Amino acid sequence: MSRIVCIGECMIEMAPTTRDAEYRMGFAGDTMNTAWYLRRLLPHSDEVDYFTAVGSDAASGQMVDFLAREGLGTAHVLRRADRTIGLYMIQLQDGERSFSYWRGQSAARTLAQDAGPLSDALDRAQVAYFSGITLAILPQADRARLLDTLGQFRANGGEVVFDPNLRPRLWQTTEEMTASVMQAAGISDTVLPSHEDEAAWFGDADPAATADRYSKAGARTVVVKNGPGQILACQDGTITEHAPVAVAEVVDTTAAGDSFNAGYLAHRIDGQTIPRSIQAAAELAALVVRSRGALVSTGGA
Ligand code: ADP
């Protein structure tokens, strides 16, 4: 039995319906999306926990109910009396999607205020998963606390998995973003970046340069996603390339990377090889980009 803890922010998602000025409420967020797919891919005996902070209002309660209903462990979710959860709204104009966010004061920003609850959540876990968005929403001291706690977890034999998910708008400066992301890579066993973002903010010439940078930072395994391009893996310095699954008509790329990460991790946890795990990850991501929305039912559990 494995226990996996995903750490980050889940938000209310308001998505337009086909009726004018009508929105459907859902819940999404990068690390939660990955947890959601992991829950569907892993056997029932494995635990997938979500670690975050929410408010104590009705909307926060609905989110925790949603997480629990979807099979995610919520025992360690922190409750804050003075905050609520973040929200984003998807607007559709002439077929183009744009996003507006209300998350500046979200409860999730306090998830690493104390090391105790974090350590408790990681107790008995084999894998901890977090992202650059998890880091971006935290005050500087809390970010350091999170990385320290994850570093401890790794030193005690846990596996730390990190997706840089670079979002410059969530950071005060791009320097702070790149420095924090490299620091996070330094305490991670596995880093799962997307080359397009990495090229934009680190100036990587190609996926091999991305893999090389994170390997040098200390990651044993780096799997570089690249949209419809070749996926590159670097394991202990050895580079291999893997074909994605061709998709004739891309409908919505939301959560392509998040689902890929879940597919990869679930198969690695199941003892599959890196090539087989990447293949499974690419198959899942291909399915996800062919449908609308972040959480696409895969016909599994
Ligand atoms: P992110 O969503 O994090 O930006 P990418 O765009 O690199 O990540 O995509 C993640 C994975 O999703 C890719 O490695 C690939 O397997 C799959 N994917 C994304 N876009 C496409 C596409 N147009 N065709 C086929 N697969 C895709």
C-alpha cells in the first residue's frame, strides 16, 4: 500500500455553460488535478491525500466534501476561521478562453504557516507531490518551511516529486520565481517540467537543456513534457526520448501536464519502467486534451 500526499491550492472554478451569463461551479487547481487523476489510476488500497488550507465557511466545506467524495484523503486539510478559498472564472469570448482569479488572500496561502501539520500529513507517506504554484502562493518564510519539511521527508526515505509549473504572474519577480524553483528542484527526486515554460523563463535552448539544469540541481529523474513534441527523460544522467500520443483535434489543453504527471507517477508507484510510465502518461494526457475541462473521466474508477 502506498500513501501519496499532494500539496497545494484547490480553487472554486466558475465555468461558462451554454446559457448566456450562466456559470457552473466546480473545483480545480494544478496539484488537486494531479491528485484527482492519481486517485483514479491507483488501486483503492493506496491513499491519495490532499494537503491544503481552507476557510470555515460553506464554500470551503463544499470543497472539502468534493475532495472526499472524489476519494481524496482530507484528514489533514487545515481550517482557517479568517479566510476562504480562492476562485477563478473562465470567460469565453469568440471561442477564446480567458481566466480571472480571486486568490490573493486565499486560505491556501497559509498552508505552510506551521511545520507540524505538514509533517503530520507526510507521516507514513512514500511520495510527496507539489508544484511551483504551491511555492508561488506562500510567503517567503513559509516557502522555506515547506522546502525544509520536504527535504526532511526526503532525508527520511520519502520521494519528493515537483512540477515547476512556472506562473510569473503569481511571483513578485521572475528572479524570485526561478531561484525558488531551482531550490525546490534541489530537494526533489523527480522533476516534471514543461519545456515551453522553461524555455521562456530559463532560456533553455531545448528539452535536453531543461533536463540538464534540473539534474544538476539534484533531481535524479527529470521528465520534460513538450506539448505535442517529443518527451525527454533524464535518469541518472542518461537521456532517452519518447513519442507523445498524436492528437488530431485538440479541444482543451487544461490539465494536460497535471494529468501527465499523475499517469507517470501512478505507473512508477506500480513498479513500471520509466518508458512504460511515460507512455501511459502520454496516453492519459492525450485523452485529457481531447475533452473540455481539467477533470476528464477516464472510464476508470
Ligand atoms: P503543460 O500542460 O504543463 O503545459 P504540456 O503542454 O507540455 O504541459 O503537455 C503535457 C503533455 O500532454 C505532453 O507531454 C503530451 O503528452 C500531452 N500533450 C499536450 N499537448 C498535446 C498535443 N497537442 N498533442 C498530443 N499530446 C499533447
